[in-house]
Amino acid sequence: MIIKSRRKNKRRPFDPILLLVLLLTIGLTALLIKANYTIPVTSFGLAAEVARFQPRSGVESPVTAVLLNFRGYDTLLEVMILLIAVIGVWSLTKAPFPQKAVKTSPVQLAVVRLLAPLMCLVAAYLVWQGSHLAGGAFQGGAILGGAGVLLLVAELPWLRTIHSRPLRIGLLIGPLFFLGVALLGIINGRELLTYPGKWSGSLLLLIESTCAVSIGLTLASLFAGGRPADDLIGQTKTPACNREQKRC
Amino acid sequence: MTIFNSSAWIVAPIIIPLIGGLLCFLWRRDTFFIALFISLANLLSVTTLLRQFLLFGPLRYRMGGWEAPLGIALRLHGPALLMLLMTAVSGIGITLYARGYFSFRISALKHNNRHEQQERFFWPLWLMLWTALNALFLSGDIFNLYVTLELVSVSAAALAALSGKPASQIAAFRYLLVSLLGSLSYLLGVVFVYKTYGILDLEMLRQIATPGPGLQMALTLMTLGLLLKTALFPLHFWLPPAHANALAPVSAILSGLVVKGSFFILFTLWFEIFASSITANALDLIGLLGAGAVIWGSLQAIRQQRLKLLVTYSTVAQLGYLFIAFPLTATENISQEVWTAVTFMVMAHSFAKTAMFMAAGTIFLQVGHDRIRDLAGIRKSLPITSFAYAIAGVNLIGLPPSGGFIGKWLLLTAALTSGQWHWSLVIIAGSLLASVYVFRVVSRLFLTPDEAIIQECRPHSPLQEWPALFLAIIALLLGLIAPYFSLILETTEIVANLAPGGGL
């Protein structure tokens, strides 16, 4: 079976499956275009509701209020999706760093040195701004991820020796903190994700900051394309023992 | 003061595996015991929910304390509860089997590093997938359903790629793309729902949904996406390579549980939320595709030379039955029976298929191949596994007293009482074909040829064999406890009748 599918992949000038998918996509697009022009918008959504309950959410920005408070459950699951993506990538391969150290040009190094701290600062600002204007964990995390990508592209030597455990803790800190705060509601006898009224503003900011760190690390790890080099060391002991036993 | 609100049990099936998944990724050591503990805790929480459900009827939970149009609601109704129960029981079986499977492969001294790495990443991904499925069954919000669908597809695709073989990686990548296409199509449908009604809560949508161009468009898009994810013929093309090339416990998860998730959403949307807008033509079309799936999938299964591919194609065929049920709901007074039938088919197929993939995986590990031609006499070295395979096969054929029998019987009755006898022909033909592809393997397993070849008997742990038998027997005995399930489903009905426009 495996051999068969491999062969199939080598010579594939025409594949009925691809044609089916193509037709399906074209059909969908046509339908969508038609629908978009013919179906009237009959509702204005929930904007009024959001505005009404805004003061009770603990933040001034309606987007943040929806993301973290009114529909915080969606966001909690979305943060988990990002994490699963990293676990999935780590399960496939090690991060493909080149064998030899590459000499980075001084211009690039200078740019990275200048930009990376600045980007961290911008990320922190965006997270803070999330409480009253546009911004928040995902935006801040994206900038942080960008900073990580910049470092990775410059191929700084210390990146390849990053240990797995601190990286995992960094990846998990946002999801775990979010989950912990969510459970706080249950412990207080209310629903999951109910924030204690007085503290909700600062708790939301904390959630956003930790999640921004995790999201930034997630994006950078996805760019690195694999798990850290020392990720398997903890368990390699057993096979070595087995091999010795076999020799005996 | 700490007051534990008893309605909080409803989030336990989501939170417990989620915590487990995060911990498994963080700790890495003794992850199996974390997973085992989590699966037992999950079963406990689901049984508690069952007790609450029988006492108080369907539950509704406001996430974050916000009322429905603004916040997200979880809801627990009969079908969702049964799905949770099914996932909890299958999940325990899969967790135990996966332990046996990986420890056997690690002890085999071949690429052992690779197998350890596979096991290490299997646990967090599996627990996350479990979270996603439970969240999907409990969700009461049409957009939140999309988020759970994404959670399911990302973790399922990662699991499918875990074996590391090029064939499985290609298949998993295709699976990911198809899944994303399906999710996006569903999301576009949600956009149209929001454009038309301005709310996302399922219960509220059920009350205000009226047939119109917006809803029609939304339903078309959502149905298409979900059919793609459920692999209804002819959109099943991605399923055989993805399921057959994955590791055995992963195949069991994908075939037994994951496809049921998108089917559950589809069924809820068609027959509960938007039931008023469904036309008879659409039902007939879906039924026709289901019939195509039964016949085509069975024929393909009969043709296969490899055990795992055979089991995979039988999934395509068995999924067809679920869709044949669609046109049978057209007659008002029997729709409850069809609901029961479909729930039974889903549960029976889930248990049986999980068991079958486990058995196929054990046979593959033990013999080193899964060419059906050369499997003669495996019963001698793997009696329990062969027995489990045979019992699971009984379920797929639909012999009494299995859950599959009850499901098919209810479908047949519905087809005859509603005067749509042509569907009953397909159901019977499918059963006959199923018996061909089941007995093709079972006869090999149990008949020892005269020139008996002594199989190389490698040591294996009981965890590799017993979970499959356990699940197969549950599937077999489902028929005997059928009245209890009907009771759970009827609890839904009472409440649905009280609510305006109940489509159940």
C-alpha cells in the first residue's frame, strides 16, 4: 500500500481527486459570489449588546471585552489550538538548524540588535493598549513572534542550544494561566470563566501578557520548524540499556 | 466562602482532559499514568452528568455567567450525553491499548528512539483531541462549534502524521488540508447565519430560524464542509490513506471517534436547529450519497488485500448508513425512532471499529504484515485478538444482539413504515456485503491450514489484546441495554416538545 501510494505521487500528471477538489472549490466560490450579492444583511449583530454590558467586562475596548470576557471560552480553545500546532510540529522533527555555525553579516546583526528589543517593547505596549484600544494578546504575540523569527533568521548560535524544558514552560504559561483563572470562577461557586468583578481588569491584563508570551514563542517555534535538540534526552537511557543487554 | 456549584460538572469533560493534555506536554514522564487517571476521572464526570441528567433533564450552562446572545452556552441533551459516554468508554480502551502498543514497539529494539518519541507526543495530542471532542458534543453555540472543529482537525492531523512514514505524512497533510477546507466552508456558513439572524446561540436560532435565502446558503455551506469532514461518498477520498497509514491506536481514534464529531454537528443542525428549513429533496440527495457509500465502500473493502485498508473502507461503508437515515426522518411520527437508530449506529460503529483497528494493529505487530492472504491460523497465537475481531465483525454485519443490529433494525422499520422501502434494500445489501468482507478475514483467522506454519511468537502485554475484546463486547451487548438509551433520548424529546418548534 505504502509503495503504491509513493508511486502514485511520482507520476501524477492528472488526478481525479484533485479535479474533484478543484470543481468543489470553484463551485463554492461561485455560490459565495452569488450569495454575497443577493442575500441582504438583515441583522446588525450583537454590537448593541456588547456596548450595553461593556462596563461590566472590566476593560474599555469592546474587542478585548468580547475576546476575553463575553466569548472568553472561544479564545481559551483558540490558544489551545496554537499550542497543539506546536506539539504537532515538534512530534514530526527536530528543528533543522544547519550543522555548521553560519557567519552572519555584521549589518544583519546590527539590525537584529536594534530591532529585537524594540519589538519586545512594542509587543508589551500592544498588550497594555489592549485594555482600552485595539490590541491585545494575539497582536502582541505576533510582534513577539516576529522578533523570534528575526533572531532565527540571523542564526544566532545560542538559539540552537535552547533547552526544551524552559521553552515548554514558556509555551504553556499562557494557556495554563488562562485555564487557572477560568477555574477560579468555578472555585468561587460561579460559572467557568467568570472573573471576580473587582479584579477582572487586572486579571485580563495578566492573561493577555502571559498569553502574548506563549503566542510569541509558539509562532517562533513554528518558524523554527521542530523540537529543540535536547527534547528526547530524558528517555534515551532505556534504549541504550536494551542494546547493552542484547550484546550480553 | 467556597460554594461548589453542581452545574459545574458540565465543564468537567472539557477541563479534565485539557489539564491532562497540558501536563503531559509539560512533564513527559509517566505520561501514561496521567492519561489513565484523566480517562478515569473523565468517566467519573460523565457518569455524574448522566445521573444529573436523569434527575433534572437537559442542562444549560452559561459560560462566564453571560446570557446567551452575548455569551456562549453549553448544553447537555440526550444525544450529546450518549456521545460523551461513548467517547469516555472508547477513550479508556484506546488509552490502555496505546500503552500496550507503544511498550511493545519500544521493546522491539527497532528504531526504539522513534517509538519513544511517538509515545511521548501521542499522549498530549490524544488528550487534546479528547478535550476537543467533548467540547464539540457539549457546545451550544454555532461559532464555538467551529472552534471545536478546528481543535479536532489540528490535533487529529498531528496524530495521523505521528507514524513518521512518508506515506502517512502525505496522507496526514492531505487530511489537514481537506479538514481546513471543510472547517472554512462551515465558517462561511456561520457568517451567513450571523448576517441573517445576528445571533450564534443554537437554541435561539432554533426558535427564530425561518426558511430563506440566507439560511439556505448557510446550510449549504455548512453541510458541504461537514460532509467533507465526515467523508461521505464521494468526498471520502482522503479517509482511506489517512486512516490506514496512521499508527493503530490513532486509526482507532480517527475512525471510531473523530468522524462522529462532524457527523454529530451535521445531524444536530439538520434535525434540531434548522429542521424547519430542510427540504425533502435535500434529504433524498443525502440518502442517495449514503447508499452510494454503503455499496461502494463495501465493494472496495471486499477488494482490499490488506487488513487495515479493509477496515478503513468498511468505515466508509458504515458511515453511509448514518446518512441513509436522513430521508427516513421525513415522516413526522417516526423521527424519534430514526434518532435512536442513528445514535445506536454511531455508538455501535464507534466501539466496533475501535476494537477492529486495535485487533488489526495487534495482528500487524505480531505477524509483521497485514496481508489478508497470509493471515491463516492467527487464532493460534492471538486467540483474544481474533475473537475480538470476529465480535466486532458481528457488529458491522448487524447480527443480534449487537448495537449494529438494533440500529439497522430501527432503520429498516422506519423505511418500511414510511413507505420508502427502496432504502431497506440498500441496508440489506450492505449487510450482505459486510458479511462478505468480515468473513473473508475471520475465516482466515480461524481456519488453520494443514501444513501449520509455526508463527514466531513474540511476548506481548495483555494491554494489547484485552482492550479490543472489551470494546467489542460492549458493542455486542449494546443491543441488550437498548431500552436505557431510548430512555435517555426520550428525556430529550419531552423537553423538545415543550420548547416551541421542537425539531427532534
